[in-house]
Amino acid sequence: MTLNTDRFGVAILDDYEGVADQVAAYRKLKQHAEVKVLRERLATDDDFRRALEGVHAVLLMRERTWFGEKQLSLVPSLKLISQTGRTTVHLDMPGLTKRGVAVAVTPGDSGNSTVELTVALILALLRRIPEVDRRMREEPWPAVAGQVFEGKTLGVIGLGRIGAKVARIAQLFQARVIATGRTLTAERAREAGAEAVSLEKLLRESDIVAIHCPLNAQTRGMIGEKEFALMKPGALLVNTARGPIVSQSALLDALKTGRLGGAGLDVYDEEPLPMDHPLRRLNNTVLLSHRGYATVEILRERYEAAMENILAFVDGKAVNVINPEALPHK
């Protein structure tokens, strides 16, 4: 049965880039529901409660906002979360299901945008591009010598969909590629032009380490003080996967002491990264604000799909729901 849309409220959260209202589905959604787009993060419980009062559906861009028991209690009217992508680590799925809140997802992307960003960070660190750019605005002709990618050893932790593509691109620069992973076989590594090695061997031999494994109980904190001590002095680290895979305290120490030559980071333990965070004060880092997937093309595609899920729900035809037991029984 079609829902009564006269009072059906939709909130699109954390549209930092201002893309949500540019897609065609947004105009359709406005015809069927009361829609508000929030550009800023909801910082407090009071902000959360006021912004989502009377809201029946929330559109989340990935894991920018977490929905646990506390958040659910602040939005008793909620019936649907339409989530871009398939990641649900930020959602209390049992709690949502118990409260009768359906969760709809959208297809994942190819990962190419994260591949591109990883390579960009590697090159930015090697050629010291951000440093030279800053100094060009302060002095006539900065004499800063960078390094070439050619002949370097790239160590890829997690040779999956993204890591394998990074490995293949590295070979275009005539770099040697080694890789490690819990289920990685020698054959799969060869298919990507890499050599399968242990994590210890990878850390000892790599000039650049790129992290592309998922965050789970096995990988949380897998790169810590011990692992940084194994790395070549001055080696580079690039993390476009998840922040907690790397121990933050160990990373800071390795950067401050020079054990690590530099780090290119797109992900952090806490996002957004606090303004007073010590990473912001280091000169040997290139810091991005979780831009791996945040391209105009991908954001538009995901917003379109997530809004179509909401439109189907409003029309009584819930689709792409991963907890169908939360839906009302006919």
C-alpha cells in the first residue's frame, strides 16, 4: 500500500559537497515527500533530534553518520535508511531491525576512483608536490628534490579489487610490486603482476606501502610500532582503506622520528579529523578528507540510486532492502 506522503519526511544527511539536490531523482522525491538536505555534520544529540524530528526516511552517504541505539532513540518516526554503497559498519543492524527500520543499499562502484587517488598520493609524496606548491607562494624558486617511482618497491597490503589495480598501474612506472593478504595465493599475485610475500618481508623491502585491506577484527591495528620498526628508514605509507588499520600513536611516532619518510592519508580513526589533531601539524604528510569515493560522478550516481530506493519505499514497493524482516507484514 502506498504511504501517505503528505507528511512523509526525508532527510539527506552530510551532503558536504552539495551534490544531492543536483540529481534527477531529487526533483522526483520533492514531488512525493518533504525533503531537507543537510550540508553540515550533526554534532550534538540536540542537533540530531531537532534536525530529524518527524523524519521517516534518512539518506546516508556511506558511514559519515553512525546510527546506533542512541541515535535511533532520537528519531522514533524513522522507517527507512537508504544507504549509499553496501557498507553497514556504522549501522546497528539488529537495533534497526528490531525497531522496524528497513535498510536499503545501492551497488558498489568499481573502486577506480580510490585507485586513482592512491596513485596520486604516492606521486604527491615522492615528488613532494604539496610542499613545493606551498613554497612557490612564499619564495621565488623552491629547490626541493623529489624521488621517482621507477625502480621503487611498492608493497600492497590487500591485493583485492582495488589493490590489484594499483599494482598494475605501478608496473607502468616500472616499479617492483610485492603483496600480502590473508587469503592471497602466489597465482593471484602473479595475475596482478605482483609477488606474494609475508607481511614482514613486505615491510622490510618496500619503499612505499599501500593499504587496501578491509577493516575487521584481524586487521584493526595491524600496522603498529613493531611493524613500523621493520620498515626501511624513510619509507612511505599510503592509506586509502580505513584509519584504524594503522595504530595512530605508532604512526605519529614514526612520522615525528623520521622512521617513516611520509604518509599519504585519506582515512582516520575519527572523521572528520579534529582541527587540533597532531597529524595536521606535521610537514611530512599529505592529508585528504576521505575523498577516495567522493568524486562528482560517483556521488551523483549513488545519490540517484539511494533516492530511487526511497521513492520505491514511499510507493509501497521496498527494494534493495537487506533486512526485509523489518518491513511491515502484509
